[in-house]
Amino acid sequence: MVLCWILLPLAGKADDFVARTFTDIQQRTLPYRLLIPTNYDKGTKYPVILFFHGAGERGIDNSAQLVHGVGNFATPEARAKYAAFVIAPQCPLDKQWVDMPWGAQSGARPDKPSDPMQLALEILDSVTDEFNIDKDRTYVAGLSMGGYATWDCVTRSPNRFAAAIAVCGGGDESTVTGSVAKVPVWAFGSSDDGTVPPIRTLHMVEAMMKQGGQPRYYLYTGLGHLSWDKAFSEPELLPWLFSQRRPSTPR
């Protein structure tokens, strides 16, 4: 199964994202791109967004992962108003961010994160150590296969992320605890998505609500599996995201 296969223009310039490769202590590597705030000031703390692409952008070119969604954080307007670091790792062709079937009506979260997910989180650690990052404003976002990654991050580490954006993804609703429900999440999908059933997102949203959470959920119609362009262009999305801080109090 291949997700997110249609290429559209990047909202921000790819050249704005610095190409890097991360190597861990086991000599495992993962390519990623890093958006650094314009006129970065070492004396200022900045928010950081960990962005997960979909299955169609997997590879080793360290470029395809910039095609969908992430460019909305790199427009001149966004960079001027919301100065932030954006980390966009690229998953290998034969791997997934989360080892869970995309097209099923439900799924069980694996005991451990996948290797690419572990490396992506280590990249987040390294960028946080290298630059002056506001740890109370660490965000996660993703689409399709990356939407699954977003839910995986939130359910495994609810105390780490100040907010999350999950587009046409899903997870394991049984992993939603009271702590998970406190994380502000804005989820998106389309009722006619034939690739990732929208019920996967609905299950996660309902589980958060049962635990006292206040997630936002936009269910579009007529977009099929291509809801990410509209989702990441919602005018309230960036103001909402960057207003969130730990401890998470949904706004």
C-alpha cells in the first residue's frame, strides 16, 4: 500500500530546510531536514515541531518529505510571525514510523517504537541540545503514515509534547490515558478516505474525550486521502498550535 503519492508545490522553499543526517551510537542513520528560525538568537528560546511525512515520501533523497504540509511552517509569513525550528526526518522505503496496518479498522500499538521512530526522537533530542529550544513548546505533527506517528508520540510521551496535529492517521485507542487526554490535539480526516479509514481518527478522538480531553476534530468530505493540504492551510491552525504550552491546557 502506498500513501500520499501526489506531489504538490511546497509552500515554503526546500532550500530553507538544511539537509542533515543523524547517526546514533549504534551507527544507525536517518536523513532529516531542519528549518532554523531566521536570524536565530542564542539568547531566545524557540518552539520546535517534529514533523512526520507520509508513506509516499519515504526514501533516502532527504527531500521528498518536504512535499506535503511541512512547507506551511516555512512561508515568509509563518516564519515572521511564528519563529520556530522544524524537524522533518525521512523514513526508509522499507520501514514505517509505526508498525501498524494503515487500512484496518483498528490496531494494537507495538511494545516498542520502530527504529525510524526511535531515531526521529533522538534527532529531536539532539536539536534540543544543540539549539536554545523551549521544551515547554515541543510540538508534533504528521499526515497519513505520519498521522500514525503523531498519535504514537502523544500516547507514548504525553508529558513531552505541548500539542499535536494528526492528519488522516490513527492509533491504538486503548493506549489513551488521562495524561494522554490532556495533550491538545487537532485531528483531521475526510469521510471518503479509502486508504486510512476515518474511523481510526474518530476512535482516538472519542478515547481522549472519554478521558476528559478536549481534542479538536475536523472531518472533511470529498477529499479522499488528500485532506492534508486543506488541514495545514486552516487559518486557525498555526495560531492554535503556537499558543499551546506545557503543562497542557487546551486553548
